[in-house]
Amino acid sequence: MVAVSDGTASDVVLRLAGGGESVTRYLRGLGVTGMVVATSEAEMARGDDVQYRNWATPLAAIQLLRAIQEGPGLSPSSRDLLQEFMFASVPGARRIPGLLPAGTRIAHKTGTSGTQDGLTRATNDVGIVRLPDARHLAVAVFVSDSRADEATRAAVIARIARAAWDRWQAASIEKAAW
């Protein structure tokens, strides 16, 4: 479900977790308030506007990434397994990882809607990037309701991730100079 972005597997996990309301309650328990899981992948396939019932703010995505990184609500073995799935993520190589230095360790998860009448409602990527000094940088980029092609949307995400990388790398270098 995570590594290859399998919507059918996602629906199975959502059902096993008790549905969207149950998952949203779990998120609230982690302190993630700006995210709602309301529909399944199968439900979203039935209508273009259904996907808007599921929503998240970039801040909420960062809060969830932090919870994954720091472990509240997940056993250490579950956290490690989820992160390995995110490290193995196949889709989105041109998104967050796209402009980062080769060999950078990135645990990320993409999200992409279909394109209808030239409009792509969602092209997203959220991830945890390991910086050379072993700190972690959380990145969440959501491109919504875009008429740009896939390469352009991916490039926007890659440029934002690289700008964050450059900023935090510079802060690391400045700190080391002191």
C-alpha cells in the first residue's frame, strides 16, 4: 500500500482500521487535527469531487510525519516497518527526491489523483529527509487543482524540497562554524 501506492490495499487497511472515522479519531489522538480521512479509494473513484472529503493541511502532514519519526502511537517495530516502506517508495522519484543529492535517505509517500478534463486535483508528496548531519527534515508539498502537466507538478515539489534542504543545510553549516 505505501511503497507502491496501491489504492486497493489502502482500502483493505482502511476497512481493517475501522473506517475513516476511526482513523481520524486515531489521528486526533496523535495530536494531528488538520487531517480528515472520510472516504476510501473506491469511493473516490465514483466521482471527481468525492476526494475532497479527505483532506489535510501541510502542517497536519508534518505533525503526522513527526509522530511517525518520534513514535507515539506506534510500536518501535511498526514504526521501523512503516519507515522502511516509505524508504522503498516507488512513485514520486521526481518529487521530493528529485533534486536532492544522490544517496540522500528519504522516507516519503506520494498521493496523486487522476486527471479529468485537464485538471489534476492532487499531486502530493510528504516525507522525512535525513540531512548529512543526521538531523531530519520533514517536507509536505500539496499541489492542488492544477492544469500543469505531471512533470511540471513534480518539478514544483522537487524545487520546494531542495529549497528546504538548502536552507537547513546552510543552518547546519552556520551552526558548525560557531
